[in-house]
Amino acid sequence: MAPVFAADAGVQQLIDTYRAAAEPLAQRPVGQLTAAVLRQPGPSLETPLGNLTADAQLAATRGSEQGGRRFPS
């Protein structure tokens, strides 16, 4: 399917700027696994992979008073 709108060079430049700024952060390791993380659910129907994902999202979004991300003022 072709794009509905014509390309906008200004918007593309903005995207390229922020992509270049985000790339080093997106590529940095944030942890290391010592064993396989499986998708197979346990008796609670939760999966280790799902729990890992949920824990990572929680850590990234909790308030700074709880050890989460601190943004400069």
C-alpha cells in the first residue's frame, strides 16, 4: 500500500535527528540472562518471558521516589 501523504523533508529530518539520538540508548545492554527465558506458562499461567517484560516496563516507568527514571527539570 502506498503512503497516503507525500513525504515531508522537515518531518523526516526531525525523525532522523531523534532516531540518531535514541540509537545509542536503544542498543546498550541493560542486563544479562544466565539461563533461557521460556514462553511456556507455569501453573499460574504466567510465563517467565512475560514476567521479565512486565518487570522491565515497571522499572522503566515507576516514579523516581521508587527508583524509576529521573528526568531533568
